[in-house]
Amino acid sequence: MRGLKRKWAIILTFSMLFSVLAACASSSPSTSEQPEAGSATGSNVNKEGFPIVNEPITLTMMAKDAGMKNWNEMPVIQEMEKLTGIKFDFRNAPLDSFDTKKNLVFASGDYPDVFYAAELTQDEEVRYGGQGVLVPLEDLIDEYAPNIKKILDENPEIRKSITTPDGHIYSLPRIDLSAVWYRGPMWYNGEFLKALNMDKIPETTEELYTYLKRVKEEDPNGNGQADEIPFSSVKLDDVRMFMLGWWGIYGEVIYADKNHKVNYTPMQEGYKGYLTFLNRLWNDGLMDKETFSQTDDQKKSKGKNNQLAIFSDFHPYFTLGGDPNPEDEMMKPLKSEIADSPVYGKHPGLSRGAFAITNSNKAPEATMRWIDYLYSYEGAVLFDLGPEGMLWKYTDKDNRVKETVPVEGDREEFRATLTPNYGIVTPGIVNNDVQKGLKTDYDEFLIKENEEKLLPYAKVPYPLVYLTAEETEEISKLRSDLDTYVKQMEAKFVIGQEPLTNWDAYVEQIKKMGGERIEEIYQAAYDRWNQNQ
Amino acid sequence: MPSAVKESRGDRWFLLFNYMYLLFALVIVLYPLVYIISASISDPRYVSSGEMWLLPKGITFEGYARVFENSKIWTGYKNTIIYALVGTAVNLLVTMPAAYALSRKDFVGRGFFMGMFLVTMFFGGGLVPSYLLVKDLGMVNSMWALILPGAASIWNIIVARTFFQSTIPRELQEAAHIDGCTNLRLFMKIVLPLSLPIIAVMALFYGVGHWNSYFSAMIYLNEEAKYPLQMILRQILVLQEMGSEMTGPVSGEVAQALANKADVAALVKYAVIIVSTLPVIAVYPFLQRYFVQGVMIGSVKG
């Protein structure tokens, strides 16, 4: 028996030793493989005009893929290759597993030449930029990207928002300065509004309360049953931000108010107002009892059954079914007992981390010229709409006016087979001229609703800043506990399991758990961002 | 069945409880199956609202129609069949000889090899080193990345080894040797034909494993044309959840795309589940007799 044990020990020792040696051996070649930053292909690149390269080159691209069609077969990609002389090998991953794969790629050192629609987080940019995995782009932008340079020069706050604390730009954003919604707003069921003869939609929380009460009692769907659910939500995640605005709060976790003071939302007085209101809806049976247990799917099926009066979604017909129609009005942010309300937290206008170049890329100059094309009007049209003649054609090319070309079947699905820009956040800029002549009545309706109802109260809750590595770490440590606590307490307050008289004890507990420290850290980052003006 | 001895009162109580318990177990096992079948032919509206809970409601075959016209699902199907067949063949090719060799008492170094095998059960390379290894072997984005790294399952080798040890008597080996049989011939002509039950069991274990696996496909494959069925299935099912769980600012276009996908997913998900599990369920009865046989061998022969 003892002999056996000893034998085992020896086997184990050796196998561990081997594994350690193997690990050492494999790490050395990968470090020596790194290419020099300066590139020998510089002479191959034309600084202006097309093609970009004289000798065709092939690069590898890793992208998030909605899985509608093989990218190599897409007309947009083929057109780009013809135009620029740059071909891509794709190492795509589907939406659901992209993040796993991205982490693996970063951890293993097996980098693609470029990341497209990668949604790099601010932490990844700071970390892998600092390690030299991601190439600093600012010099390349100055030299090879006239379109991007122009945008950044005209909008200094964009440059500020994509420059990491070490002064470098590691990724390019998607820019959409006309974006309003941070997330889907809230909507009224138009049929109910009509049935109850509401010629004016509610403007204060009290008016909304009265309306919801009427929905419950007056059977607006006319089926003779009291099956109306005045207000439904999926765990409040979909409505929280919109509703918090009624009590003067711009963001769900953190926001800067008009005096440049950063606040941690769950300890604000307005947050208490939000909880009190929801608690009242809950007690009076105006809020879906399944709010905290249902899935999005279940909520939508209630909408299709014509049971909901107000809800949140990107477009009301996603929930209610049927075709887009302007009868279902957008909710107007409501005035509450808090002064300075309502407010609306607006989309920051850009999404960071959409495009990056890694140190394994042998032709960063050519790559920069390639991506710069996407920030021009022609590039945006190509990538967002596909080549001319398939979905659209020009009626007045000089003024960029277009008309739609009819296609069989669903237009969006057809578009998804033409261009990679479907279902993912792609690098580029949303240019008003791109859709000129193609806007539907429903698009116009949305623009009008945004201008009338949201924009007067809108402000970006918190700018896109970069935290340092230490700050990121501290925040994630604090928030891992706090987020759970806050979420639990929110539900308990709403359903009345925790009486609102315990509010002070709750705020004390949050302070103990570091709520104020979170404010401090974000305040510091915010001040840094402001100073960079 | 009438029994010779009259049952006592206690026996009858026992029987009653026994049947009740079995009935309960049956319901628990059967309910999810019936639910999925019903859900696959019901209107998704009733399914998600919970109105459909046992029998189909608002019968529609739209889900199946979508599945049958979806080329991605069929490509995935084809890939899965290829991966499962080739993979299982490779598994058996590796497992059977290894298990047999380790079952032989006259195999020199048996303890050492067994020990080395066992180490791999407890210590793995981890995700990133495994990925680097597979990459350096040039297997990324090929089917071999799904087959070779897991070719030998130590657990299955041990099971098969135990089978050989307990069913192939040493005398058989000696008798064959006296007649001038070589080891290879002994294995091919005598041991394997006597081991059909364990081969069937191993084939089923490995086969189902390949059929259900998606993780290595997710890690190693880069091209949708190579994805196995489970990967496609996962995309359909997971996407439906993603729409509602998005955090941070969202663009209209992305939301639109996800909503479209969620609608399709609601329609097809149960149909896809049925289509993808059917083959495994269909194969099972044919292999089951080997399971029974395998259990009997040890107990009856005595």
C-alpha cells in the first residue's frame, strides 16, 4: 500500500513538472513573434484615391455576426474589396457567444488584424491598449483618415470621449448624434386612449394614476372582462430609466445633474418618489403582479392579447403586434412632486469600441484608410443600405435624394444579406443624408414624437469617460454587492414587503456598502473629462 | 399475473404505493416531453402566456415549416451527423484497444499507464492553453478540433476495462495462445465479438456526447457553414433572451433586428428541439437491449 502511494506521488510530481515546463516553453515563441510596429508595407499604400493598396492584401477580421449570411458572399464586402484591394478573412462569432470568444482571443494572444463591431469595453481598451495589443490610432487618423479627422475636429467632445487616460485612441466609435433613446421609451396603447376618450395624454404622475385606474375599471378593450393590466414590465429593467426621469433622475446607476454633481441613483430622494409611486400602483392593483417573475416573451403576449395600457419597448408594435402605426403614442415624461421634473436621460450619441486594430496587423495604414471610408457619406450609404439598385436608387444624385426599390419579402431581412451592418453596433457615422427620401411615415412620426416629448427634457446622464484600471476594479468590487442589494430592495419596496418608512435605514446601509465612494470615483472621472475640454 | 401465494394485506398496500409512486415518476418524466411536443404545434402566443400547458392550443405547423425551409438548420444537421459518426468511430478506435490492453494482467507497465491516464481526469490544461495547443496543431476551424482533443475519455476507458476484466476470462486468452493465436488476432477475432454490449454502450455514450456538444464548436469554429446543430439551436434560443436583457444604450437598428429574431425564435424553438432530439430518441431502443444484456451478464452467469 505504501509502495503504491509513493509511486503515485512520483507520477504526480513528474506530470506537474512536465506541465510547468510545457507552459514555459510555449510562452516564449509567442512573445518573439510580435511584429514591429512600423510597417514595411507603407509604400504599398496610396494616401489618396482608390484602390488603397497597389498589391492586394489579405487581413483577418473578427466581428460579431448576426448570422444572416456568410460575409464573404455579401455584395457590400465584395464591392469594398474591389474598391480598396483589401480582402478580409473572417473569424466571426455569433451574437450569443461573441464575448466568450473575444475573451479567449485576448487571453490566448491569437489576435485578428482588426476587430469590427466588437463592442470593446472601456476596460478592455485601457488594458489591452496599455499592453500594446491594440494599436494607438491618433497618428494614423491624422495621416490616413481625413473623414474621421474632420469629425473629431468638428466635435471635440467625441475626441475627448474616445481618448483613454494615457492619451491614446485605441478604438473607433459608432457616431449617431441624432440618437435620442438610451433604450426604448414608454408607450400608450392607442386603442385604450381612444376607448377612454383621452384627448390629452397625462402630463403628471397623478394624471397617469387616474388614467391607469380608469383602464382597470372601465374595460377599454371591450371584451366584458376585467383582464386589463394597466402597467406591465419585465423586472422593471425596461422602464426604470424612463420612469426615474419623472423624479428628476437621469440614469439608472449614476448620473451627473445640471450642477455637474455626480449622484448614485439608489440613494436619491427622487428614487424614493419612484418607489413610492410604484408601491401605490402595486397596492391598488394597477401594476402587473407578474412584473418580477415574467420574461419579455410573456409580457409581449399580454400586449398581443390587448391587455396592456402602458409599457416599454423599442417600438409599440413589437409588444402590441400588428403594423407600425402612429396611434400608439409615446409617453410624455411626467411631472411629479419633485421640483425640476421631468427629465430624460438621452443617448450619448456614440458607442465606443466598434473598431480596433491589433499589433498583428501588418498594414495599419491601409486598414485605417479602409475604415475611414465608412465614415464618409458614400461609405455610410454602402454599408447601411447596400449597393445602389438593390434596395434603393438615386432620384437626384447631386442632392443625395433616393427612392426605394421594391423587393420581395421582408426588406430588413433582405438588407441583412447585403451588408454586415445588421443587428450589430458597427463603426461609422449616421449621416442625415443617408436616408434622404427613404424615410417612412412612421419614421417621421418617431422623429416628431422625440422632438416634442423627449428632447425638451433631455440630457446625457453621464458622459462616456474612461476609468483607470484601479478605479474599474474598485467600482466592480463595490457594485457586485450593491447592485444585488439595490435590486432586491427595489422589489421589496415596490411590493410592500419592506415598508417605505425604512427608507432611512436603507440609505444608511447603502452608505455602509460604499454608495458614496462610488459617487466619489465617478465624480473624479467626470471632473477629469470636463477638464479635457 | 396470478401468483401462487395469496397476497397479504401488507403486500397489497405495498403494491398500491408502488403503483402510485411509479405513476408519479411517469408523470414527471412524461410531462416535459408532452409539453414540448404540444408547444411545437401551438400558437406561440398561447405558449408564452401559459395558456397552453398540456394539450396543443391554436394548432399551427408554421414552426415546422420554418424549420424545414431553414437551410442553416439542415447544414447544422448534416455537420452534426458527420461529427457524431466520425467522432464516435475515432473514440471507439482509441477507447477499445486502450481499455483491452489495460485489462490484461500481463501488460507490462499497466499500473504506470493507468496512473498517467488518471492524472488527466483530475488535471486539465484549462481553456486558454487547450486553445493554443489546438491552434498550433492547425486544427482551429476544422472538424478535428471537435473530435481529436476528446478522443479518449478516461472515464469510458475505465468502464470498458472493467467490462473486459470481468467478462473475458484469462483462460480464454491462454487457450487461444496455446492454439497459436497472436494478441492482435485474439483482440480482433475473439474479444471484440464477445464485447458487443460494451461497444454499443460506448458508442451511445460517445455518440450522444457528440450530438449534444456545442462548447468546442463555439470555441474552435469560425465559420457558420461548419457549425453543428446544437450551435444553431443555441443561437436561436439564446437570442430570444438577449433582447430584454440588454444593458447600456441601444441603437434602433439593433433592437429591430433582435426583435425580429425573437419573433422567429418563439415560433421555431420547440420544433427545433424536437427535430434535433428525435434521432437520439430513435436510436435508443435499438441499443437498449445491449444495456439489458450488459447488466445480465454479471448477475445471472454466477
